[in-house]
Amino acid sequence: MDPDQVKPMQNRLWIVLAVTIFLSISLRLMAPGLMLFLFGIVLVLIALVHLIVHVRAIKRVPFTAARYRFMIWCSHLLFFVGFAFQVDGDASYGRAPILFWVLLSSSDTVWPVFRSISTVTLILLSISWMLLESVPLPRKSSR
């Protein structure tokens, strides 16, 4: 990658990282429920892991191919989708942020779909984190 393009690309990735984490957490907090307060620490830990992995990934951008940047974008998308479709509660009282704002109520028919989407995105997000972390930083040359 051309050195003149590296800094603007990294700056865009920093902005996208900040916006993704902010929007995901904000959206999740818009449909609070009892489960959010009980398991909120898990959501914070997931956001923290995402932040750490992506801070390290952005530092690798100058030394990687375009597909690595594509993986970064996909990981952000998975993170956002996982937060947006995460269901709080059970089938009778559950609400997901997207469902809460689109329908303004909970619905038994979409709850299993949202639960599946949330679970699959968490699995895929974990895989994306492992792939992003598997790319080593180049060694500094000793003179």
C-alpha cells in the first residue's frame, strides 16, 4: 500500500471503529430490560474485546492486503448486527433494539429469528477477531 494512502485509511478506520462502538451500545441501551442490567457486563466485555482487537488491527493496515481491511469492515458490521438484533428477555417479554423501535412492542414470532441472528453473529464475530489477530505485525529490523 502506498504510504500516502496509509494515514487517511487508518484515520477512516479509527472513525468507523468509534462510530460502530458508539452506535451499537447506544442502540442496545435504547431498549433496556432486566436482562440488560443482569448481563450488561458481558456486552461491555464484548465491546472492549472488539475495541482492543481493532486497535491492534488498524496498526497492521499498512502491512496487509486489501482483504484485511475488508475483514475489518465485516467485523464492524457483525458487531453492529449482533448488538442490534440481540434479544433481551424471553419470548413473552423480550425485545430487541431494532424490534423495539420498528414495532414498538415485543413479538413472539420474530424472537427466535433475532436470537438466531444474534448467536450466529457472535460466532462469526469471534472468528473475525481470531482472523484479525492471526496476522502478525512485521518485526522491527535491528541495526
